[in-house]
Amino acid sequence: MLASIHPLGERARQSRWSLTVAAHVTGAAAGGVAIGAVAGTVGWALHQVAPWDGTAAALAAAGLGLAGAAFDLAPALRLPSPRRQVNEDWLTRYRGWAYGLGFGFQLGLGVATIVTTGLVYVVVTLAALTASPAVGALVGLVFGAARGATVLLPARVERPEQLRRLHRRLARAAPAMRGAAVAGQMALAASAAAVALL
């Protein structure tokens, strides 16, 4: 998204960056709510058949955190993932708000495009463990909004060189971001295990 939706590109397409970004963040939040609500509904249905208590849910969350971190730490392990990205033809076919909303929704779903971190599946499964469509939707909202907000990073890009510098900085930050995802999943595993042992 950052290579496509930035002030410089939006100006070239005669779109308003602020409107495209607002649509993108809204779409991402909506996508997160949708996947979270679906996961929560699936969890609710499974809970009706085979109920689990808080300890079982906490142990499952701990296992999820460990599994997600393992996938992120081992490049040889491949996450199940679609092999598609968003359709960049939309950039020239539709207005900024339309592709912003569409791209954002797919990003918020998390599983509609290439999945690069186990954290996506961890969040979706956590939403299912809530066994509640409403709480699952809330989990998804936070997830989708956070993913959608990344489009704000190029807010000050006005010239091509600024965009190139931003992409270089993001490439340098990629290992640290992957480390942060692993650390977050390990923290989830540790805190969930602690809850299960209480």
C-alpha cells in the first residue's frame, strides 16, 4: 500500500490523499470487524458443541503465541497463504476513495492477500477463542485499524526522493518489525500461560 497510496501518487491520479487514506483506514477497520465477527461466530458455534473454560482458552492462546512466533522465526516454514496481492489496476480504474476502501478492507481481513507473519492467524484464532461475535469483532477492529493506519506513514511524501528514502527506511526497519511481531507473540504466550496457571 505504501508504494501506491501516498500524497505524491494521489496528486498524480488527481485524487485527494486525505480522502483515500480515510477510506483505506475505514475499509481496514471494517475488514477487521468482519473477520473478527466471523471468527467469533465460529468460536461461539464450536463452544456450543464442545465448551471450553478460561483455562483452556488461555492455554490455547499460549500455544498460538508460540506457534506464530515459531513460524516467524523459521523462514523455512511457510504459512498457508493466498498468493495474491491487491489489484493495482484499481488505481487507474476507480476513484481514490473506492480503491482506498477496497484495498483497506482486504488488508483488514488479513487473510485475503499474502500472509507474511503468523500474527495474522494468531489474531484471527484469538477472536475465535472469545466464542463471541461481538468480542471477536472488537479484536478484529483493533487488528484492522492498526493495519490500516500504516498508510499514514508516507504523509509527508511530496517528492519522489522522499518516497525512495521512506522505502529504504522501511526496508532497514523490516527485521526490527519482524522481531517486534515475534516478541509480541512470545509475550502473548507468556501472559496467557500465566493466566492459565492462576
